[in-house]
Amino acid sequence: MTTCYVSAATIQAKAVVAHAVANPGMALLAAALLAAVVAGLVSARASYIRTGGKSIPDLNLPRPVEITADWKPSFIEVNDCKSPSNPRMIQCYDPTTGYFLGNIPAMNKADVDGIIKRAYEVGAVWAKTTFAERRRVLLTLQKYIIANQDMLAKIASRDSGKTTVDSSFGEILVTLEKIRWTVSEGEAALKTEYRKPPALMMHRIAQVQYEPLVAVGAIVSWNYPLHNLISPLISSMFAGNATVVKVSEHTSWSATFFANMIRAAFVACGHSPDLLQIVTGFADAGDALVRGGLRKITFIGSPFVGKKIMNAASDNLTPVILELGGKDPIILCDDCNLGQAVNLTMRGTFQNSGQNCIGIERVIVHKKIYDQYVEAVKPKVEALRQGSPLEDIDVDVGAMRMVSELDRLEALVDDAVSKGARLLVGGSRSLVSKWPKGQYFAPTLLVDVTTDMKIANQEVFGPILLVMRFEDDDDAVRIANSTTFGLGSSVFSMDTARTKSIISRLDVGMSNQNDYAVNYLCQSLPFGGVKDSGFGCIGGYEGLRGLCHAKVVTLDRFPFVQTDLPPLLQYPISRVSPDFTTALCSFFYGSGVGNFLTSALKLASLAASAPAPKKKD
């Protein structure tokens, strides 16, 4: 089979090269295509080896009718995720249209306890699997996601209200990269690590073994229903754990499909589907998960709820990873590429209607280019088009997932205006006539914002481009550090030394030069914040190892070398034993040749004077 693929690819490559010779203008394209073919062959061969020589199975899941032209939708009566007819049911609906997507049961404590028990049962088996088996499951998911990108993007859009471009760019792309990195580098991150022992222990081998925790949990937010579900699963399963995920009540419809996709990948590779189980429900279900005895909890959400998670986790001393909110600043220096800055601040602010933990919350602009920036960005904000991504044509910005956010955002804008900010575009909920039940907030441009305004300190999590002015670099740093958050940040300057100076003074977990949030696409890096943005990290070696127990082990370096305590350290203790330990410390840790010789002689003298150990009868 592999030979057939190689032969076919070689023929295609030769044809491309021949065409390039006949058409010199196509040479560059031909080279790129040839490189892609070679890269594909290398990747295919590597995948074959990494899965222990087993093929990657296909998945076949039915396409949800709710994203097809055959669907005959009805409207909800009340914009609320709690069913108006049954408080123990989750009402699922499209926030851009108000289309009803169905009801899903809200689980209780007994349900959650049963799920956790099952996680430990299947996790104990999964913990013994090889890395090749784990890679095969991930490559099965990768294969399915690549082949069904359009469908998956529409499912996420239908439930969360984002555009399909935002689904593809913000969910599918980063998911595929996380799978690629984990398949490529995960084993290296988790293999036994050898540490250098001290001279005193030169006869020992020192190592750290990263062992599975067996069963872990995650409570994830609604803003990226595909990625927020699969991201913790990728790391957890590769570390050897079963995973229980409490999905948001706001996106339980799509989460159910995505969970079934993941479970099908486990089954196709010969493993239990219960290596991923989801919990649907409200706050009580999340509380039951945290208190249920799992070995670790990852939480993605607000600082307010994060503190409750910590409190509940303390019952069982369950360690937690908190990925909380942000108030990410982007600093535009006077020497930046203004056109690039405008494009990236637009994307960073309005992607997913601003509902991003690492979205751009504050654009801090140097006074010399402040007016230029505002003039350049204003018509772009005014031109943004709103509507339902799956029902309308040409939509740039979708809806807010939580209807309660509309009033909160309006209040923040009103407070800022009352304190001197200028509202240039938007500022209130947007009424899209075609969709009276749609939860829209108008794309907003708010300038002349200062640090005393609520909107400059609270996480907006909405489509509001907030602009602040700074005098010099010290002032920019002061403004950037003026909130209780510390997640991500960006500095736009053509001067790298200047950028490094600014970044070194930002109290954040992550920072980028001349770009926005690209650190997350680099999955080899840990992702996490400081202050009210949480602690712990996901991603990179640190994220994978954080889902393991780091067991410390020392072994004999030489089987024939067996060490015992020196006689002066054996019981009963001699009067000169303190002198022996003092000389020992001086010998190994003192400095200078004189100290070394003096300590050595002292040790030899004391050892010679020690009584010989008594022989056993």
C-alpha cells in the first residue's frame, strides 16, 4: 500500500516538474507543489511508523440536519439556556436566529459520580497503552477533521453564533496544530527524563518518570465549543488519562456531536468510548465534577467562577489549572507598521464577536499616530456586517452567545462615555430585522478611554474596539499593567530592542511582537496567565507533564556497587560523628585546594578511628 502511494506521488511530482520546464513562469509554483508532495510522503511514512504500522481508520458520522437545507426550524419562545417548561433540561438554540436546536438533560450529582467511576475503570486500562496507540487515535481524529472541516465549522457556528471563518480559523486550525504537535513531540515530552546527580551520589541514576493520573476533568467555556472540548482531551489522553469534560450549557448541542466524534475515534482504534465522557448541566453538575475525586481539574472561564472551582477542589485537595479571563493590551508604538496594526487589531477585537479569552481588549496607541489609527480603523468598524452566518450572505460578525451580556456591554459603554470617552461607532445592541430573537451587539469603536473607566478594567468579552492614548513607553507599560488581569499582550514596533524592553516590563503570561495571539498557534509553548488570569498552563511540554504524576526514581548505576552508611553515621552515634559530617560537607561543597586537602585528611582520620562494625552472628 505504501509503495502504491509513493509511486503515484512520484508520477504526479514528475508531471508538475515537466509542466514547469515548459512554462518557466510556473517554476516557483512547481517547486512549492513538489515540496508539498515530498512533505506529504514524509508525513505519511512517519504516521505509519508512529502508529506501530497500523492504518488510520475512517469515521462515518451522520451530518446533523440542523446545518442542512432540509431542516425545518422552529423558534424558541425565551432566550434562555434553561428550558421554560423543565428546569432540568437545557434549551439549545442558535443565538443568531433564535432557532430551537433541541433539549438536553441536565445531569445531577448521581449522574456525575457514575461518570467519574467509569472514568477510573477505563482510565486504568488506557494508562497502560503505548504512545503508538495514542497517536493512532489522534491521527484518526485529524483525518476526520480535515475531511469534514466545512461541516464542523457549521456545527460550531450554529451553536455559538460565530461566523464559519471564525470557526475554521479559531477552532479547526488550532485543533489540527495541537494534534500535529502532540503526535510529533508528545512522546519526547513524556519520556523518562534523566537528571544529573551530585558528586556525592555519582553511583546513582536519577530520573523523573511521568506517569498517568488515570482520570482527570475539565470544565470548559462556550466560546469555542469544538476546540475547548478537544484541546484538554488531546493532552489528557496522550498523557494516559481518561477525561471527563463538563461542557457549557450554552453550547451543549454542538458539544454532544463533537464528543461523539471523539468517542468514535476511540472505538475505531479498539478502545473504550468512555475514555471521553461529557457532563451536561448547570453549576451543580460542575460542582459535582470538581468535588468528585478526579486527580486534576482544568477550568476555562471567569475569575469569579475560577475562585469557586478552587474552593470546591480544596475538599479533596484536587489540583487545578485555571485559564481565566484577560484584558489583553496591544501597544502600538509610533514606529509600527500602521496598516498591519489596523488589520490585526480588527481581527483580534471582532473575531467571534470579541468573545475570546486572548482577544484584544485594549488598543494602546502612541500619541503621534493616535489620530491616524482612529481615522484608519473607523470606516472598517462601520463596514462590518452582522447577521446569521448560516442563513445570510456576507456576514463579518455574528451574535453574542449569552443574552445577558447585551445589557452589561451597554452599561460599560455608557459609563465610559459619561467619563469622557468618545463613542464613534455602535455602542448598543443591534437589531437585525430579519432575526428579532438574535442576540446581537453592534460592532463598536470607543476612543479616548482612560484607566479610571470600568470598561478599561473589566473584561469586555464583546465586539468593542477600545482605544487608549499613551505618551511614552513608560506610560504605555503603566496603562497595560493597570488592570488585575495578566494573560496575553502584543507590542507593535519595528525596533526589536524597544519591543523587548516593553515586553520585559509587562505583567503578563504571554507576549508577541508585531502580531496577535500567535503564541497559541505555537503549541510547543505553554499557555497561561498571571494575576486574575489564573495559574498553571496548557500546551507545550509543561501542559502535557502537568497532566501526569512526576515520580522521582533513583537506581543503582553499577549493580556491583552497593553502598552502606559510613560507620560513624550508623547507630549508635559516636561522639565524633558531628565532626565527620562537618568534614564531609566541607569536602564536597567547600572551595579551594587547601579546604579540599584538609577535609579529606579529616575524613580519613575520623574514618580510621571509627570502631569496626560488629559482625552478625
